[in-house]
Amino acid sequence: MLPADAKILKGEHSIAITDLREEHPITGAAGWSEISTTKVKDVYVNYDHKTPLFKLVTSRGATLRCTPDQLCFGRINPQIRNYALYLHERSSLGFRVSVSSDLMKELLTMATLKHEHTSAELKDRIWIIDTTGNLTNATFMHKYAVFKYGLPDIPFSGRQADAELSDEMTRQMFNSIDTPSRAYELLRDSHMFIDHPHITLRVSNTENPKSDSIQFVIFGGSEKGAVSGYSHLIQISGLPDPNRAEHRQFNRKQGKHGHWHLEITRDDLEEAELFVKTLSHLDNLEVVKKIQLTRKQPFYILPASHLKPGMLVPVMGRKGQIEEDTVVSVEIQDYKGPLYNLQVHGLHNFIVGNWVVMCYQPSSRLTGD
């Protein structure tokens, strides 16, 4: 949610959030760098609230002040070589912490590494706790997390190059420590949320991998929707059986191993969400939600507290289009007073402090809750 001094973009000007009422026109992102006018559906207010506020600033000076749980949009920038302190969960073992000078390279290694294990699949989840450009600061953050929270910082596999323990000793270590409760404490102290990892990876030993997720990209279609913004893209890759009635609606292309790649668009967001939910239950697939706000890679939906220095976020550009910008600072402030949020028609987002943020969703449809 947003503090009482938040300014909402309305055309070429801004209006105080305290002055907004139902059906007031405001500006939002419509997909593929474009903006559009939407209308306020409802204004939500929490009075006399005491909470930490995150102040996030980008390289161009766009500033957002909001509560840690305010849903925003962001993604990792592979060109920024910050040190990253991250929390890493493996489904078969538990949680660990580590620091990386090149997290994207480590993720690529994780994704391609074959593991010998008894189950058919492993699931890894990663939360970036903090980033820094300074090695000394990175070392401090690492040691502080290990010593304060008692989390292991050893690799999950004894076959990794930097492993000092065998697989048996590694399992014994994680089985002897209650890593989940300590990981939850670390996330709580960082004002972060377990249900919003920055990265989810699956590692399987099967020779013919099949789909484990639906890619749902809001505004990801190439055509303008009939209601507002661009259409919404739904993709499934590697599906073994496309003959179910729900699958026949897709554009289909058969790939290697005989698996199918399916793709479809929907103009109406609520219809698209319902369709994705049905498919995910039928095929036991995880829904990966993104939003296409610029002409570059889509953004993930993340709480404000999950946006770290070096990450890319969508902002209002000087030419009246949505552009990506880099977060350069994150500050936590104390706040006491009313908090506001908006529900809007159609676009499901609005612009505050030149940042594109997600509007309030009463049913939490877009978060997967």
C-alpha cells in the first residue's frame, strides 16, 4: 500500500491519492511500452497504520514509497555484476545461504547439472536477500546471515567444485538442523515473503523432460485486446498429450521427443486467468506469471521488498512510454498514518512516482493466492 503523500499519474500531471474517487481517470501501462487511460474502480484506505515503508529509487530518479507487500514488477539484470546474498531451498534437503558474484552463471550451472537422487525431480527456489557492489560488504552480509540465523552455507551436492563434505555428510548436516524455521526468520526480518521466490528451478534426471509450468504473460500477445491493453499470452512447452479438449484451442507445434508446444491468447484478463487455473489443475503445472510492459523481456510480479539494487523495473519514460530502469537504492523508513491502494478497471496497474505498480486485487488472482 501507499502513504498519504503518494502522487498518481493522470495524463501529463499527477494527483494526490487522497483526492482520487471512483471513476476518476488515471494513467496506466497497456503493454509493449504503451500507456493508456483507465478509471479508478475503488479506493482502499487503512487508517492509523504503523508499518515500515520501502523507499526505492532508480538511476533516473523515479521514487516509490510503499509497504513491503505492495506488488510491483521487476527482474534480474544479468549485466549488473553485483554480489548477491541469497537464500536457496532444495526440496530434498532444506535451506542454505550463499553469496555469488555472478548469480546468473550459477543459476545456469544449477539448471544444467544432473543430480543423482532417488526422486524423479528436485525443485530449487531462490530468494535474493540483498545485493552490493562491495566485496567486504558481501562478506559481512554472508557471515551475518550464517552466524545470526544458523543457516548452513555449504553446497547441496558433494560433487560441486567448492564442496568440502560428501553427499552423506551434507544430508546429515541438513537433517540435523531445522533450516526451514531459520529461513523463515531471515525472510521475516528482511520483510520478504516465502511465496515469492525470485527464481524457481526444477532439475530432473528423466531423459525426456516434460512441461512443469504454464507461462502466463499479461499483455504478452501481439494484438491489441478488445477491452484494454494488449491480449494475454498463455504458453505450455513440452506437453506429452495435447488431445484434451482444453488443449485443442491452442496453436500447436510438435518439437523434439514428440512433445508439443502450445500457445494461445485471450483478450479478457479474467477469462485468461480462469483458463490458466483450469489447465494448471488438469496437468499439475505451476503457473509462472509475468507482464509485458516494455519491448524487452517481461517482468515478474514481485513485492516491493523483493526489489534489490541492480534489478530492472518499469518506469514512465521521458517520451511518454514505459521503459526499464535500474534500482540504485533501497531504504527502509518508519511510517505511521493512513495507507492507500487503488483498484482500477482493465489495466490492473497504475503509475505512482513514475513507477508502474500493480493495483489492489481483492481476490489476489494475479498473485496465485
